[in-house]
Amino acid sequence: MPDSTHNDRAMEMIKINSGRLRAIGYDKRARLLQVQLDDGSTLQYSGVGEEAWRRFSNSGAAWSFYRDNIEEEFTAVRVSGNARAAANPLDELFRKPG
């Protein structure tokens, strides 16, 4: 059973193949966006408005939209999968050598 506090029912996911994205879903009532990545991790973003979801789900470049408008603007909570998935992708760039 998912450990999300927002799931009283399963979120409908749309399968996609864009960059690392494999599926996306949205709960309008909870304003909750969920994404599944190619490493098997599932991330949730709260406070995502319906307009952002509409633009994301209809984007011809979903991975770019996700990177520019979701990852940059909202905080991820990992709900399953790879533990490193919730890490800030910029951590790799600024990690100390050695």
C-alpha cells in the first residue's frame, strides 16, 4: 500500500516516454501531481494547480516542461522506489571531488 497520505484511491496514471518520465498523474481535488521515473521511483508534488497540470500533460516536450516548471517550482516527496530520486539534481554538479 502506498505511504502517501493523499491516496484514498489510486491515482490514474498516464503512461508516457519523455526523457526519464514513464508515467504522470494528477489529483485535482488534492492538487497533487505524481510522476514515475525510469529508475522506478515515484515522486509527488503538492500544490500543483490545474493549469500547470494541463500544460504539463499536453506538452509536446513533457520532460523539458517537468524540469523547467515542476522540478524548479515544487518540492518532491518520494513515495516509492529509488532513494536517490528525491535528491536535488544540482547536488551532482556541486559535489566536492574525492
